[in-house]
Amino acid sequence: MVERDAVVVGAGFAGLYMLHKLRGLGLTCLVLEAGSGVGGTWFWNRYPGARCDVESFSYSYSFSEEIEQEWNWSHRYAMQPEILAYANFVADRLDLRRDISFGTRVTAAQYDEHQQHWLVDTGGEGSFRARFLIMATGCLSVPKAPDLPGLAHFRGDVLHTADWPREGYDFAGKHVGLIGTGSSGVQAIPIIARQAGHLTVFQRTPNFSIPAWNARLPESQRRQMKKDYRTLRTRARNSYAGDFADEYYLSILEMTPEEREKAFEERWREGGFNYQYAFRDLMDNSAANELAADFVRRKIRAIVRDEATAEKLCPLDHPIGTKRLCVDSEYYETYNLPNVALVDIKSDPITGFSVDALETRSTRYPLDTLVLATGFDAMTGALTAIDIRGRNRISLKDSWRDGAGAYLGLAVTGFPNMFVITGPGSPSVLANVILAIEQHVEWLGELLQYAMVHGISEIEAYAAAQESWMEDVRDSADRTLYPQANSWYVGANVPGKPRVFMPYVNGFQVYEAACREVASAGYRGFRLARATEVAA
């Protein structure tokens, strides 16, 4: 059995930085990664058009000025191959691979209360023992396979955007069906449409999407961004979304109609998430939100020439921003192509498949290939897929039976010395996730250093602290419009998953301040036990 001070699960951006931080603390560490390379979600999600929806200079590590200056981003929004190349660059630059075990999928983990160790099993790939277990499994890493009636009858190719063939896929001349119009579908559809003989998009619920206006970065802009990095990083740390874009300085309802239309148009032309984050009343006032939503619907109707198709693409069932906003490159324009069709499967549901077709209640659609852009079991799926057992052999899945919860989004009651990076109850997916990762890794590093200095062998969140924190997470969400949507933020896309709003909505800067206050109060809310106290 391999022994380390810490085992980290996952070699995405969280796992890489956690390994680097643990080494700096003088702790021995091993990262267990199911894939054959680093990169996490960017290793698996190789579908056409896969791209980050946070600008590249922001979606990058800030802990190393050397890495900031050595790496050159090519586009405003980086595509998947470039992000994966960046992850590999960091892994090589910091010599991280020697402590990563690739092709090693964790199947179970059990806490030994007497020895105060985690025993980690990989289903035949070896067993590991460590004082600390750190789950860096990511918020969007377990694909959600839809329950489609009769899919087993279909003999064409079936692809999932979150598990794309590494060698790519040739759509030339094929009749392609694609199910799902969330972020993955919105990114893939324009690319597949240009390659396929015909593309039919099967949509249940339309989502709001804002153009990215993605483009190659001029060398002069790259130089200036690198020069301004420290200022930009400080601005991001003090922002709601962990980004350095301007945010929350306009009120939709306080503007005149003319001022409002001009502001909406400016944010549309700027592109990206700042259409949402520029307005301080958009997410907590229904009237303000409807004005912003109506502007986007008017843009859709102006872009898409066929009126019936345009109406199908206009979201009417949720306030804008309450489902993750999509950021696209010519998504709506794609529906003007002669080889693209849109089917509303809410009004005409899928009833089954034959060997070469998808069938709805009214129509048969011959297909060569089916693409599933159906998203993820978000935030908790990667954790509950592992048989994790804490005190008294209670499983994490059972502990979260009524809804996921973690103190500060980091530690779960009943699971000592286990920590979750960007877990439920933290800003995670509502923030620039790389900065959210950095904040968690750095805070956790300080906690572990404090434990070493003070002879603490066991760290566990008190139940009362976790309950109070998660109550604040829920109450804060309830003061916004977020709960009005059937989104993956509440697990609505996974049948049977408890409906609990999981991200922390008060903002990255508020959350970081709360974490600092907990630490300054001697890590209030945590049971910090020395070895003698545990033994007693």
C-alpha cells in the first residue's frame, strides 16, 4: 500500500495547484487521475467549438508571475486545445507529473478513525493511505446521460460532448442530430453545422446566449495585459465574479428607456458575462430582469430570419441569468443556414429510435450520428460516484441524501481530514473558477500549515457550523431570482437529485472575506483535535 501525507483526486486545475501547494508545505502527496493526462474537464471535453466562457487572461493562474509572463494567450476566449496546452505547460513548468498517477480512477475511500487516515481504493489499480484526502474532482466532470427511450436500437454513432473521441470525428456528409442547447450545445452547433450534410437540433428548453465576439489578441494588447496583471488580479479578487470586468455599477430601473437601450446595446457589443454582471438589479428584481431578457429576445428575432424558429429560440420560462448564461460564436446565425433545422421536443417529444432514425410523436428524423450535449451531474456527481465513507462508515451519498452541503463549501461534517475544492456552498460556478480554485487551495494550505504548527491531527467541520453556513447559502439564493429556474445549479437536470441551490451567490469577494474571518477566529466552526485528544 502506497502511503502519502495527502492524496488528491483529480489532475485538473485544482489538483495541479493543490499538488504544488502541498509540496511547498513539505507534505508528500500523490494525485490520482482517471485520464491519461492533466487538464480535467479540458482533457475530456474535446467537442468541436469547446471554449472557455471566461476571458483567457482571467481564466488562468495568478499565483505565479513567471507563468503569467511566459505563457501567451492567442485569443480573447481560449479554445479547448489551447487551455489543455496551458495545463500541460504548467504541469511541466512545475514538474508536477512525477507525483501524478494517470489512468487511476478512485472507486472508494474510507476514513479509519483509529489511525486517522484515509484508505483510498482504485478498483485493482492499487490502494493508498493518507492523512488528508482532497477532492479536486471538479464541478462539471461527470457527464449526464439522458434517458432516451429506445436509444439502444440506434445503430449510428452516439457521441457525448463531455467524452469526445480524442482523434476527433468526421461529420462530412452526415445527417446529424444534436440534443441539448446549454453551453456545450451552443458552442458545438455552429461548428458541426458547417461540417455536416444536415444538422437537426432537438431542443427542450432554449437558453439565453450572448455573443463572445471572440478574436485573436493583438500583440500590443497581450503586452499591455501582462504589464497590468497585478492590477487586474487585485480587481478580480475584489469583485463579485472573480473577474476583472466592470460589474454592478448600473441600475436598469434607474435609467431612462433610452439610457437602458444604449447600455444593453453596449453590453451586447462588449459580449460575454458582463451583460449580466454590469447591472446591479438584474438578478434580484423581476422587472429589471425582464427588460434585460426582452432585449436579448429582440436580438434573437432580428438575427434569425425564420419567425417560427426565432420564437422557438426565445427563452420564456426563466429569468435571464438564472440558468448559466451561454457565450457563443454565431449561434443564432447558424439557424439561417439551409442545412440546419430546429425541433422543439417539449411540444413534440422524443418517443423512440429505430436503427437509423430518431422518432418524435409526429416525425421520423433519419440520422447517421447523434450528439448528446446534455451536460453534467454538476457539483456533486463526481463525489457521489465514489463510495466515500467517513465516521461510522456513513457514506457521503447518504449524508447528502436531502441535499449537498459543506462548511464554506470545503469540509463536510462526518468526514474528517477530507476537503472539497470548489464544493457546494462556495462560489465555484458563479465565479471565475480558476480564481475560486486558487482561493480554496491557498486557504486550505494555510489551514494545514496551522495544523502542523499546532500539532493538530484531525480537522472536521462541526455540524452546527455546516448547517448555519448552508442555511445562509439557501437564504441568500432565495433573495435572488436564481431559484426560479430549473437549472443544474439546483440539480434539476438529474432525475431524483435533491433540489437544493448549491453555489454561494453573495459574491467571490464576500465569500473570501468570510473565509478570512473564520481563519482569524482560530478556524471557527472546525473541530481541531490533537492526536492525544482523538485517542482519548
